[in-house]
Amino acid sequence: MTPFAARIRQMRRERGLTQKEMATALGVSPAYLSALEHGRRSPPNWAMVQKIIGYFNVIWDEADELQHLATLSHPRVVVDTAGLSDKATALANLIARHIGEFNDEELARLECALRDILEGRKGRKS
């Protein structure tokens, strides 16, 4: 499941809506919506994200969150390490081999560590 999928599923369920009801309102098939909610589809395009935002009648922060989550929700990520160091390729392969073994806490720690490194780089560039 993708971050976007988890959020729209949560929003739909909180409102007591079925996939069929939501799909009909959005003008898509229930099969498409199901695949989107299970992370078996690429993230929706900008127009579909806007339809979903309108459907849930959300504004500001919640709308921004949905748009942001859609950009983070590619279920099949490809990491091209051609031309990078052997360490970059080894890290990409290590993550690819083991990503399914991490629990949510471990994933959060890894994400936090990576964000700390990236934020540290931003501070050095100033």
C-alpha cells in the first residue's frame, strides 16, 4: 500500500463510504479505485487528485497533504545507480532486497536518519 492509498482509504472509511460510491462519484471504476487503494496502480495524475480533494471537500493543509502523498506514492520505484559509486549500488540493492522485512518502527528510523543526513547537507550549502 502507498501513503496516498492509505490516506484515501482512511478518509473513505471515516466517512462510511464504499469504494463503489466513491468510484461512481469520481467517474472511475470500482476496480480502479480498489487498485489505487491497494497500491497496485501508479499515483493518480493531478486532475484525479483534485477530484478526490473535491470529493472529500477538504481544503488547505489536508488538500496539500493529499497532493504531497500522491507524489510519494509510486508503488514500483526504480533506482538507477548507473554511473554512481559501488557503495550507492550496494545500498540500493540492500534496501531492495530487505525493504519488506522492516517493521514500521524500523522504517521510521531509517527515514528519519536519511532525512537528517539530507537536512545536514542543506545546512552546509548555505
